[in-house]
Amino acid sequence: MIPSRLDQAMAILAFIVFGGFLGILFGYVTRWDLGIMVGITLALCAWDFWHMATGRKSDHH
């Protein structure tokens, strides 16, 4: 299944908003362990976004 442009735009928007939220969280609570978790979370989110945006993974079974 190839995702539509609207799906891709919504995924990009969601990724930006989520990244902004995590950036604000880390900005106010500056701890190295939280920074590691924020980095891991963003990496996993980016990996999932990439696979959904390129059509390599589908939520439909």
C-alpha cells in the first residue's frame, strides 16, 4: 500500500509536533539520562515514520 500525500503530510506534522514536545521537555528538565531517552524515542519514531512514508510497512492486515 502506497501512502497518500495527505497521510505523509500528517505524519510529518505529527513527527514535528512530537519532536517539539520532546525538545521542550528536555529543555526544561536537562538531565543526561532524559536526553538519552529522548534521543532513543526520536530515533524509533523517525525509523517508523520512514518505513510508513516509503510504503515498506502497513498498518492494514
